[in-house]
Amino acid sequence: MIAGTGMGEVLSESGLPCHSNILRENPFGSPVVYSVFKYRAFQLIMLDRHHNTGEPLPPGRLNREAYMYALWKLRVGGILGISAVGTPYKKDGLRQGDLVVIGDAIDYVQDYYTFEREGFADLSAFYRPTNNLFCPHLRHALENGDHLSDNRFVLANSIKRPGYETPAEMKVRVRDGVDVVGMPTAFPEALLAGELSIPYGLLCGVSNVAPAKHNGQAVGDAMKAMVPEMMNRILQALDWLADNEHPTDCPCREGRKESVFDMLGVPSFE
């Protein structure tokens, strides 16, 4: 599981058996701290995306490759991501406190989200489909095992800078059919998970309605209030997953059956 500040504390206070560890050998430049929780038959790996590599980092400066590589090295079977998002104001639209499961995304940041590096490149390995980037099986689990909704909430990988979108930027997102907006956290993780051949599902909590008229403290307070409900949703998803094996023909596996590291070997960068 990948989350931001707050989720780790909720897991720690849940009474689940837990121990912390660190992956020191990492070709992407940073050791990665993680926690392991026991829940039913699961070993639940918890990563705080902002605090796992030695210093607190904002979304635009995360070492995503390092912590995503750590999950591949730990041989996780699937990733449940959790993220705080904004939503554009619409009549009868989403409201602060709503939880949504993401089915698709639009990238406005256009940064370089890939494990590909000089000396570690192969077109057949890195050119992967983006259909079902958010795994339908994990979407089903996060939707409480109900019938998988045909309504795919669309996430915008919206801005790289710390802060909010301008009113004009939000008009563009609304025009493009965006449901929620976020910074470069979950969408890059989903792309990297595709290169790792690890199914990825994403649960978002709406922490503000945009264009925002308040500071980051209000968003933090809203996210803190949602954390217990989000944790309950994750545990319910795990209960469902314990009784429903991930199908070998899940659409998320198409074109992503093997990780780039299994295809090309683990790179050695100086």
C-alpha cells in the first residue's frame, strides 16, 4: 500500500502486528523505509510516499523510482494507492469528504515517469499499453465488492508545483472531463507499476473543491478527517481480495505480464 502522511499512523494504532524495515540496495539512489503489517493472510507493505527516502519531499520531488522499485524487490502482488485530491466545482458534483475509485487519468504535467535510463532501454520492454492502467480487479475490491461501475472517475495529473490550479486551469480540466485533480503522485506510480507488472488500484479522498480559496492546512485537516474511513475501505478491500483471487486474464495484465527488470535485468547505475 502506498499512502501519504496519516495512513501509517492509523495502521500503527489499529493493533495489527507490525515491524519496520529498510531496503538499502537500490539502483535508483535512495534507501527505502517501509513497514510490514499482518492482516488475515496478507503481509501488508506500507510505504509513505513522502517520507520513505530519508527526508520529507513534496509531490514534485519524490523519488518514485526508488520506492516503486522497492515494492518490486519485495515481490508485492498488487498495490493499493491512496491519495488526497481536489475536485472542480460542479452543480451536483463531488464534495469534500467523498471517496472515489479511479478508472482513468489525463496527464497535464508530462514529466518523465519511467524506469528507462541510459543503458537500460528497450522499446519492447518500455512501450506498454495504458488501457486498464488502474486494475479492474482492484477497482472492484475498492468499490466494496459491488458491481464494478461503468463510470470511471478520471484523475488529472494536474500540476507539479506545490499549490492549487488557477481558475483558468480548472476550466480546462472541466472541459476535458476530469473528475478529480492531483499532483504527480498516483499517476506516475500507476505508470511505473505497469512497467513492474504489478496491478495498481487507487482510492482518492476529496480534500477540497477547486478553485481552492484556502491554504494547505484546510486540505490537511480534511484529509485527516477522511483517514479512518479510507482505512476501513482498504481493510474491506483486503477482505474481498482474500476471497477473490486475481484472475490471470485480468485486463490489467495485457501487455504487462513481465516486469522490465525481469526482461532486461536489474540496472547498475553509478
